[in-house]
Amino acid sequence: MGEPHRIGVVGLGVISRAYLDTLAHHPGLRVVAVADLDAGRSAATAATLADAEAVSVADLLAHPDVQTVLNLTIPAAHTEIALGAIDAGKHVYGEKPLAVAFPDAKMIMDRAASAGVRVGCAPDTVLGAGTQTARAAVDSGLIGRPLAASAVMVTPGHEAWHPHPDFYYAPGGGPLLDMGPYYVSALIHLLGPVRAVTAAASRLRPERVIGSGPRLGQRIPVRVDTHVSGVLEHAGGVLSTITTSFDGVTTTAAPIEVHGETGTLAVPDPNYFDGEVRLCPLGGDGWRVLPATAGYREGARGIGLIDAVRAADDQRTPRASGDLALHVLDTMAALLRAADEGRRITLTTTVRRPDPVPLTPAGDWQGR
């Protein structure tokens, strides 16, 4: 193994710990710098890492040792940080969505292409054994020709547990842009790219109340739609219905179901790496659990970045690519526009269906 690929992390909020736990012990990667608007948080995080220094955001983007910037800022800052990294000649891997607005995401991808640097983007949960085993089942013909699919995400919102949930209810947030990337990415892995959408959406509560932390009881405004239902027309003709909501207590619906000519497949929650994949064949005796046959076993946040670094070494397209994230954002932006304008919207992008992930033991992707 050659020299480790050097990472600089910008944004040290709640999600950063999961990434750092994955990356800090991987022999092929080394976190060399961390930055946050809160300098104290940067210093505290750096103290937990063997080789990282706490620096300002500007200094991290210009850091001579950083090869890839891991962008874990809030959605509103994704574009600024990504463009700053690209302009400094660095690769970028970011949290979802790629940007708040589609034109900004397109600018990121165009600027990266001009600079000759790579862009990757979460979610990488869809590379785990859950979604990938379901994809392998579809590809092997276990349900025959796919005809339709459904995806459902219903929660009461994040204000009950998150101490600073404001960005979930600001542009770039809402249930679709927050959680939709998991479901839309999974549907694209399972069924291919999307060509057009229709949708409806609502925003029936003008504010939410923070339920924990130092701002307990504070009311925050709702500036985005909090219930979005839509139909995705995949390029191959399959129709997927999708519902994302911050307006329900819970649901008994499967996170994703794929219906084929000879069977139905229940796909686990794409917000997680693993989970049971269940098959109900036509004329069979009901549901049965399929063994894991594909995907990164025991996956963890950051595996998409590991995959991207390995993809560069192998001269292949990363599975959690910027092109996929751009198409996912195009799909979600089109859903919101379709809901607002009351009409069918044709997408402006497409993407090649990502390569499947072969069944990969945890020790292999962890570099042990």
C-alpha cells in the first residue's frame, strides 16, 4: 500500500463523528486537518485524531497536504465550500444534497470538470448490503421484469431530537432534500435514471418547536414544504411513487418495494447500510428473507469516500459520484417544481446506473 490519501474535514457537527470513526483508522486514508466555524470544536476534534491539526476553513481549503476536502457543512454552505476546494485544486466529497439549488450543483460539477478534480457525494448507505442485495435480486430476475416501485419516509420531523434543527426547515432542507437523497439514490441503483416527474406538496404548519437542548421550547419558522408526494418515471418505463414527510408520526409502509411480473421485493431503509431484503414470489408461500449477496458488509458513513479513492486508483467511476448526486438533485428539484407548477417536468440530466457492489467483507473495505 502506498502513501495514505490525505483528507481535510470541513464542518464538525453531529454527522462528522460517524465519518471520522470510519476514516481515522483506515490505513489508506489519513485525516490531516479539520475546520469548523467554532474554533473550539475544531480543537477538540483534532485532539481525538492522531495526525490532524485544527485550522480555519480558509486555511484548510489552501492546505498543501490536503488532497480531498470532506464537506460536512450544512446544506446552505455546500456550494461555497465545494467551489473553494475545487478552485484550490482539491477533490471534494460532500454530504447530501450536492447543493441547495440545482444550478449551484451544476456549477460545482462544471467547475470540477474544468479543474480536473473529482466530486463525490453522499448518501453512501445505498452501497451497503441492504440496497445492493435488493439490486442483485432485481438484476438476477427474481421478480421478473420490474414494473413499479414505491418509496415511503414518514417522520414527525427532527426538531424533537436535534438541538439546532433550523436548517431542516430552511431552503435545502425539508423531508425531500433531507431524506429524499437516500430513497431516490436507492431507486436509481435499483431501476436506473429518471426521465420525468409529477408531484404535489404541502406546508400546513408555519412553525416547529425545538424539543431538546439549550433552545428547548424555541419556535422556528417553516420555510419549505414538509410533505411531498411524487411519481418518478424511470428511463426504462418503471414508475416509482415516492412520499417524504415531516408531518406524520410513523408508518407501516415498507421503505421501498419493487413490484415485478413474478414477485415483489421489500427493500430495507436506505438510510441504513444493512437490513432484511424480503421476497414474495407470485404463487409462492409468502415472504422469505434473502441472504446478503452484494454490498459492503457492516458499512459505515464515509465508505463512499473510500470507494471514490479506490475508484481513482482503479480508473473507474465512483459509485457515490457527483454525477449521480447531480441527477438525484435534479430529480428532487423537479419534484418540487412539479408540485409548485402543477405539471409534469422533464429532467435535464441523466446518469449511468452505478456499478453494483460485489459482496465485500468489512475487513476488505476497511483496509485491514
